[in-house]
Amino acid sequence: MAFFTIAEAAQRIAARQLSPVELLEICLARIDAVDDRLNSFVTLTRERAMAEARIAEAEIMAGRWRGPLHGIPYNLKDIFETKGIRTTGHSRSLSEYIPAEDCDAQTRLSEAGGVLVGKAATWEFAHGGPSWDVLFPPCRNPWDLDKDPAGSSSGSAAAVAAGLVLGTMGSDTGGSIRGPACANGIAGLKPTYGRVSRRGVLPNCFSHDHSGPLAWTVEDVAILMNLVAGFDPRDPACVELPVPDYTAGLSDGVAGLVIGVPYRWIEEEAPASAVTRSALDAALDVFKAMGASIRPVEMPALRAYEDAKKVIAMAELHTIHGPVLRARPDLLGASLRYRIIAGGLITAQDYVQAMRMRTELARAMQVAFKDIDLMLLPAGEPAKTLQPQPPESLFTKVGYTTAFNVGGNPALALCMGYSPEGMPLGLQIAGRLWEEDKVLRAGHAYEQATPWRQRRPALVS
Amino acid sequence: MPETTETELMVLAAKAGLADLPPEYQAELLSAYRHLERMLARIRSDRPQGDEPAHVFVASTFQREG
């Protein structure tokens, strides 16, 4: 069965060489073949999707092509509210919740003519996981079913990598788009805080939550960004700024751009593995060969970003889930429960102090970007065995992604090769506030210069 | 900073409405708090009085409601 990117499928659909119904049938056949082992979907909306695909087909045949998402199958992380479709947050505490309204992203993607195939597995409320004691089993990694697809946008990323859908939406509070994009070898963008509406997305941590797209290529992420970015007066964090066409300058290259590398982070504070470091150095060589210049950049400690974010998040999470925790703690999985239970003991003084620290750290991030256009670093490490994580790992872990949630800066994860075991490696490209276009341009240039998009998981090849 | 005693912790837990949690969850609370406490110690530094937190009230946000 053929694999299509959104861009390729859109071109064929617009030219009437591919029917949305045929494309959906390919995706559904692949879902039927592998998803009972992959667990990327928690709800499949097969009949609804087929009805949407038939409508798209009729519209296109009548000359009413709406644009590049028309007739394209996608799914949504199961924290994105969908009218009439169960939205569970992967939690037993919300097992019967059927929203009365669509979230902003679903409204926009549906208006663009997309075909919603279903809801994707996540970690419980996009925070605690992987878990075996929640509403659904954890998603697995299509490159190796014994491996972790990372979280929390696990099902979104795994489904795209396996070709079960062509695009998806995830959320990212500390790395939940970029971690799964890295582990599953696809592209995922955490936009600038306030660029994409979070209305109708079940909250994790209000002050750090971002919604963003994931797809097989950076070009497809740009296509999705054109649809989901923009002001939403019903999201208080959303900012009213002009939204560029993210596909327009994609091929402009990186010549002349200055790229900073936070060497202290990746060599001293959270040393990258040899395989990841080697892949990063090779990626930097690719950017140099394309005309970018590379320099070190000094940043505050990763640990400081983690501390500020986690104190804020624990307080906000406890506020959100406290009522269930007090009344029915058994309805929450052990992983989420452990991560939020102490949040109720954080004083207002400590919460405000953490927010003051965020100001300082976000400012330091913007100062660093005065002298550089982009920052390059790993998105994470290749996927390890899928197994329960020690509950305290949330508190002790230091990663490469959270700093950009604290700063609010856009950050893209994309494939930068494969480990000797065949697992994807992830590159992260971060940029100045509101400069998603430059981040995407750099990611696209790297994808075009490397062969990593020519391989799909053996599970579906 | 000295570690919060279990008695102090139980007072904090009671204020948070967590006093009636079953014993197994009380143990989770204690264990998780020990990790949180280390992060709290690291963020508790003196700051200028006028040092504002990241999220302040932005009145224009609420103009949209009108």
C-alpha cells in the first residue's frame, strides 16, 4: 500500500488522480492490519470518516476543492474535544465524556475539509505515563513494538509514522509533541505560546500548554500550521498577530543564518549519548554545508527551567484534578497521581516565586536569541523499552525540551537519522518568538538534504 | 533548608483537603513531596520586590468578552 504525505496526496486529490475515499480506505486497511498491536487509536470513527471522505470526494468532483487538507485523513490526541465523540484524556475519570462542542483545532481542520479518523492514545491527561492502569493500554512504537513511543502525544505520532493517518494534532507542555516526534521519527512543532488556540483542549498546565501539529514531513507540518494558527478570542493566551503563510518560504534555505548550540546542556548537564551526539554533529555539518554558521550559545541551567515549570505545573494540575483526587483517587493512574498529589501542598508564595523565575528564564532565552537565528540540539534520545517508569523520574529527569515551553519559543522536532538498532533519532530546532516560519524553513532544508524520509517502520512496509 | 517533618506535612495535607486519603495514598504523598521539596528549595531565592511573575493580568484579554 502506498504512503502519501499531505502535500503529495493533496496534489493528487486536487488533480482528481486520487479519491479521498481511496485514501481513507488505505489508511483504514493499515489500521485494521496493525493497530490492535500498536494501540495508537483509542476511538476509531470509521463510519463518520467514510461519510466525510465521500462528501469531500463529491465536492472535489464538483470543482469545489477547499485546499490541501480536503479529503486528508487525520486524528486528534484524545484531549482535543470533539462534538459527539468521546474524549477521555485516556483516563477512567473521564471515560464517558462526550463534548457538546468541537475544540478550535477540530473546527478549523473540519472546515478545511479534513477527514477525522478518530482519537489518538495519550498519557493520562497528557501528563502521567506510560501507564497500564488507566482507561486504555499504552501506545507502542511502530519502529519496534517493544519500544516506547514517548509521550504524551504517543498515539498521534505513532499513527503518523505508521501511515495510519497523514497528520495529527498534539499538545506540548514540557515536550509532549517533540518527544513522540523524536521517538517515532516524524516532524512535530510546538508553536510559540499563544500562536495556536488551546480552546477545547483538556488542560495539563494552563501556563505552559501548547497545541501543535505533527506529520511525516516538515512541509506537512507547515500545511497544518496554515490551518490551525491564528487568533482565537476564546483562548485567553492567544495573541492577535498576523499569521504568515508557513509554506511560502519553506524552500528559501538557511544560507546566512546563525545557529547556536547549547553545548553546556548537551555535554555537561544532560550529556547526549554517543549515537545522538554523533547524529547531531553530522546534522550541524549539513547546516554548515548549506551556508549557515554555527556558534556556541550560553544558556541558564536546564535544571532551572525544569524546576520552575514543574512547580508551576504541579500546582496547576492539582487545582484541575484535586476534586477527583480527593473523592476517587483510584480513578487516576498511579503515574499521574504520583505526579500531582503533592501539588496541593505548594503554597501561593512558592507558585508566584516559580512564576517570577519563569520571567527571568524566559527573558534569558530571548536574550540568547538576539545573537542567533536558531538553536539546534537533540530532541531526545532514541526510544527505549516500553515499561513503567519510576514515578519519581518526573522530578529527577532533565530533558532538552522543557526550556522552550518556559520561554514560549517555537521548537520543531524532526528525524535526524536512525540508531544502529533502527530506532529514529531526533533533532530539535528552536527559534525566536513568532518565527515558526524560520524554524520550519530550516527543518525543511535539512529534510531535503538528508535521506531520512525514505524509510518507514517495518511493521507497515 | 531542613526537611519538612511528617507532622508539618500532615498539616499541609489537611489544608489541601488530603487528610482523609487512604493510607497507601498518604505514603505516595509523602514520597512525592520529598522530591517536590528539593525543587522548592531551589526556587526560593530572594528577589527584588518589583520582580513580577510571568503571568500578570492583561486587561485587553478581557476586552474580547465585551
